[in-house]
Amino acid sequence: MVLSSSVYFIFLVGVFFLYWPLARSRALGLAVVLLANYFFYAKWDLFYLFLIPACSSVDFLLALGMERALRRWLRRALVSASVALNLGVLASFKYMPFFLENYAHLSGRPAPEWPWIFPLGISFYAFQSLTYTIDVYRRDAKATPSYLAYLASVSFFPTTLAGPITRVATLLPQLERREKTLAPADGGKAIFLIGIGLMKKLLIADFLADNLVNRVFDFPNLYTATEVLTGVYAFALQLYYDFSGYTDIATGSALLLGIKLPANFNRPYAASSIADFWRRWHITLSNWLRDYLYFSLPGARAKVLPYLNLVLTMLLGGLWHGANWNFAIWGLLHGIGLAATRAVPGQPGPLWLRRFATVQFVCLAWIFFRAPSLEGALAVLGRIGSLTVSFANISGPLAVVLAIAVAGHYLPAKWRQWSQERFAASPFYAQAAALMLLAIALQYVAATGAAPFIYTRF
């Protein structure tokens, strides 16, 4: 069930009208959310109805054990079991073909078949689940005694496919709150976010993908250096509008149920360094890698280890996105960039130059992120290196959409906030008109189809 599809919005409306009449009853409200979560998973594959409840139940019991355990070694054993469980799920249902293919390459034997592949949402579920058990282990959060509340929180459907990665400890009190209301301003804000997310996805991200990005990365040798370079920049914009569009729809969906999710983007291509980029791009993943991986590595006070830890953290962050060497190279490049940023005191040079250099580095790394293989990435780089010049394949409408995408990204954040507040405060008939336009957009999507969100693959 893709979040930009008409089926999803029918589902969301159904959940909305079922949830609020029952929300005053804590148990019934949680039951509706949990039912919606598992129905959402089941639409992708029925196996999730076994996998997710089983893993969630084990983590729930482990967290209760950590809450009550007084001995440090026992708490450490329990959290290690949770980490092993979630990483084991990732390895078994997402990364096993990668491991088997590399084993076959090294051994010279054919790779055995592994039919148990269920990658959809597994990475986001595992990271979200680990926030809970690790927080309980560190005494940063208390284990909830409510089995129902935990199941509903850890599998919350708006965050299932592509985040934002939300700490379960912040979801629990919102879902367990007894006095639940949906303020008119929050309802208006939710509709605004969903509408903006659809426009980002359908009018910009998918248009750039269909009219330039996919063609350039599939057949780079058919294009000039300038066209391929334009395709790389277009992919940077496509990925931003695709992923931030998903985040807007997910945030708006959660807000319709009275749940506030954390921010995930803040004009990332305005960053003045790689470190600044990761404070603006996929913020919840950046925070997760920092809080649960980087800070857990030894050598914080050593001279060299913090730099190596940065590289290792981002290398693992790259592999989290997918089981191939392109993602490893992408993560390695960002790890080196972060280590270099840490090593150079201050930020030399004018702000515009630092921003320009940061965007170029990020777009260079995006080539490995997007290319279908290492050979494909090298072909794109080689074509750019040919220095051939032509814009024959850059049509007028494509240039207009690119210009709109750039302008939309760099608009001041306060402008969006102002627009959002004005929409939320507008009379019902104005919001109704917006809903009609949204319905027309959904009808268009249902007729022509929308590409899946990029980050649902991870």
C-alpha cells in the first residue's frame, strides 16, 4: 500500500473515523491503531503478521527484564539479545542474498537460493525497535507494562515503510494519553502536509525520474557530459522531494490521529559542510546513528579512533540502506567527509563556497547511491569526464520543473510555516476546496499509477 495511492487514503480515512469515536477508551484506541498497523503490513505480505508480532513480543519481554534487573551483567545480556534479534532479522530477511553471493564469489561455488526475503520496512522497524530496548537498558526510558501499547507503538503504520525513525519512548505516551482531541489547527496542518507531500512526489520527484534521471543512469553513454551531470543534480532533487514528500504524508497521517512525529529534513542542500548536511538530511537516521551506534563505539577520548568510528558508523549506515557495495562506497565517502570536517578546525572560506562544495560532494556520492551497480556508477563518472557539451535532451518542461525544484528547496523555512499556519486557520470551505483538489490528484494517481517511494526499498 503506497502512501501516494488512493487505496492508502481510503485506508487512512477509515482508520480516522474508526479511531476517534473509540479514542477515549485507551484500550479500544490502541486496538484500532494496532489493527491498522498489522493490516498495513499484511497488505505487503502475510508473513509480516507472524514476524512483527513475534519480534515485538520478545523485545517487550526483554525490556521488562531490563527494567527489573539490578545486576548490570544481566541487563547487558538482555539488551545484547535484543540487538542480536533485530540484527538477525535484518540479516536473515534482507541481507542473506548479499552474504551468499559474496561467499559464492570467494569460494567459486554457485550461490545457494534463499527464498526468505522480506526487506520492506524491516530496516525501519528494526531501528525503531532498538531505540526502545537500548533506551530502557541505558535507563533513558522506562519499560511500559502495557503489551498493547508497545505493540501499537513499535509498528506504527505511518513510520513503517520509510520513517521518520521515531523513538518508541516518545510514541508510547502519545498513544497512551487518555485525554485525546484533534484540534482544528492540527487537522488543517495534517491536510496541508499530506497535500504538500503529494505535490512533491507526483509533480516533481516522479517527473524528474521519468523524464531524465532513470534514462541517464540506465544508459549514460547515450548522453553528453552536461546531460549526465544534469541528471545527477536532478536525482539529488528527486530523492529529496520523494523522501521528504513521504515524510510529509507520514507526518500528516500521524497528526490526523493526534500523534506528532519528529522532523526529518531541513533544506539539506543549503548545508555548509558534510556534518551540517547530516544535521539536515534524514535527521532521524542521523540521530539514530549518532546516539545508538557512534556513541556506543570505544575510543571517544582517543586521538584517532573518533575519526575511524565516524567512517565505520557511516559505512554501516550505507549498508543499512541496501546490501550491495554501492551503498558501502556511499557510506564510506560520507564517513571520510565527516572525519575530514572534524579534522579541520573552523570552516574556512566564504559561506557560498562552502555550500557549493558540500553540494558537489553530496551529489558525487549520490552517483553510487543511485547507480544500479558499481560498473554503472563508473560509467556515469566516465561520461561526465568526457566533457562533451549538449543539452538536446533537456526539454523545456524539464528545465521548468528543475527550476521549481531548486527554488522550492531554498525557500525560507518560515515561508512554509506561514503557509501552513494560514491554511490551518482558513475557513472550512477553503480547506474543503483543497480537499477536492487532493481528490482530483488521487484520481489522477489511480488512473496512471505512481512510482513507489525510493526509501521504501530500504
